[in-house]
Amino acid sequence: MLTNARLVYQPHDQVRILNAAISRAHDICEAANVRLTPTREAILKLLWQGHQPMGAYQLQQQLAKVSEKPIAPPTIYRAIEFLIDLGLVHRIHSLNAYIGCPFPSSEHSNIFMICEKCNTVAEVSDKRVNNLLEAITDKVGFKLHSQTIELFGLCPNCEPGDSDE
Amino acid sequence: MLTNARLVYQPHDQVRILNAAISRAHDICEAANVRLTPTREAILKLLWQGHQPMGAYQLQQQLAKVSEKPIAPPTIYRAIEFLIDLGLVHRIHSLNAYIGCPFPSSEHSNIFMICEKCNTVAEVSDKRVNNLLEAITDKVGFKLHSQTIELFGLCPNCEPGDSDE
DNA sequence: ATATATATGTAATATTATAACATCACTTAC
DNA sequence: GTAAGTGATGTTATAATATTACATATATAT
């Protein structure tokens, strides 16, 4: 089971982690022979910060604060598509929003845990889920290609009961 | 494991099934003390026919063919919301579309199998998936409330290999 | 230095969804 | 049977999300 739950739910050195992630993103792009341009990198950073999903127009607003020139929707959407194709970003369909992938380059199918209170999104990948879904779809003759699993609930920090872990 | 896969993937008496379903919908509404108005019923029928998800504006177009007066988006969306609240209809987030629920009134969390070729959507409910997701989320301290599972692939009729079952 | 491919700019518009307020239609109580 | 109250729909406008088409700019390789 692969997850970024600790990272999301516990305090950590944001800057160091982010820099490491960006550095890895550059490596991935280099390996794929594609360019991580300033706009793309800026968007990726935003989608990695705070572990909160952001919509395209929200990204646009944030970018406006940094960049001198306003960036139009097509550029945003193109950058998002680029990052998704590389596995650096995921789309959260139920929110029409996007979030940075904590473990890019690793082949995995994701389960997103979306906190209904603080909006953080943590990701977990578990082979057992895939195996089970394979078994279920096999049984009815459905050939599984890809999947979207989005879970709603309360993260440890927002769950009133106990805040252990 | 509860599924409508056979119903979706194999030929069947559309009219009879649909009438039975509508009849059950009326019962459900009566039990809940709410009204299944003509517009709501028309939309429900459309979302049960063909086992294909339809968008709100697609529904609007289809309704225009039947009804004399055109029905505006708010009415469509209100009817959809009504039907979803009753469990008669589900939203497919990844398609921004809606589909009739084959087993309303039964408490279940759904897995949707979306055919990438013919667009049919079959539904399956399996307790093992829920149990597994509960276990996984428990482990990281996430309190699971609800879920969205959307699978993409090829239905038995579109899968080139074998068309058994 | 030029040709090519890649990325972004720009304007317009498509698609999906909702807000605000008016009207209509059913239900219930008197 | 009518008025009051609730629930449903009509109407207009608009918000929010996403894409198309075409022009321009920037980087890369020859």
C-alpha cells in the first residue's frame, strides 16, 4: 500500500518537500524528452502546495498574483493536460479540480481521499483494490482499462473523535 | 455481488422492464411522500432507457421531442437532483452525465462500468470493495462517508476477444 | 541562420450548472 | 369550496468549467 497520507495529514517541511518534488519532475520531463516550462512548473507547484485540489480558474487567479501577464484558460488547460499525461497531476472528477500526484512515475491506480471539511486530498494506491476490481469486472465480462476512485469523508485532523496516528 | 450487467449487456424486453421500474419508482415516491411528476417521470424514463448516461442538456433535447413546451435547464437539474436524492438516478462524475439506478431503494455503494466504445454503463455493488476501502481508509485515519467508483473499459459486446456470458 | 517542432497568446464560444424571483398547481384546513 | 401554505415549475440571467481555431513566439536541431 502506497500512500501520502502522513505527508498530507501531518506537519512537514513544505519547502524542502516541494523542492525535491520539483526536482524529480524535472528529471521525469528530461527522461521523457519534454519541457517543464515556467508556466507548467508554476502550475505544478500550486497543485503540490497544500495538498488541496484547485480548479483551472483558481489556478489562473493564483498565477496572476505571481506572473506579470495574465494567463488565459487555454494555456492553463494545456499545462494541466501536459502534467496529467506525465502522471505529475491527477484530475479529481467529482470536484472538477486538479491535484499534484505524490508518487509520479510509479505505475499505480489511485484512490483519492477527499476531506469534506478541510478539502485536503490524500492519495493511496493498493494492489488489492485493483485485483478485486479486476475479479469483479472479469466475472461480468467487462475488460477493465482504467479507473477513478474518489472517497469522501473526514481526514484525521477533521475527525472529531480521536486525532491519533 | 449485485449487478445489472446481464440486463445491460444482453437483449431483453425493454418495455416490460421499464414499466416495472417506473411502477417501482412510483411506489418509492409514495412511500417517501413525494411526487413523481410527469417531468420527473419523463426524465427518469430517459435515464433508464438504453443504459446510457445522458447529460442535462441531452435530456432537454430529448424532452423537447416529446413535450410541447421546451423545458429549461433549472427544471432539468431540479428533477435530476430529486431523482438522485431518492436513489433512482446516479451521477457519473467523469462524464458529467446521469444514469438510472437499476436497484434503487437497496442501500448500496456503486461501481460503474463505463464502456469506452458503446458508452453503456452497468452497475455493480460488492460488499468486498466497501470492506476493503474501509480497511484502507481506517489504516490512515480517514473516516469514510461515501464513494465514487467509475471504471472504464470495454463491455462484453465491444470486447473483440470473446463475446460469451 | 534557418527550418521544424513545440509552446503560448488571443478571441470567441461551447458546455455544464446555478441563482433569483415569479407563477402555477397541488394539498390541507377551515 | 375557498384561502393559506407548500411544493413544483417557468423565466431570465449568469456563473463556472472547458474547448476550438488560428496567430504568434520560443526553443531545438541541422
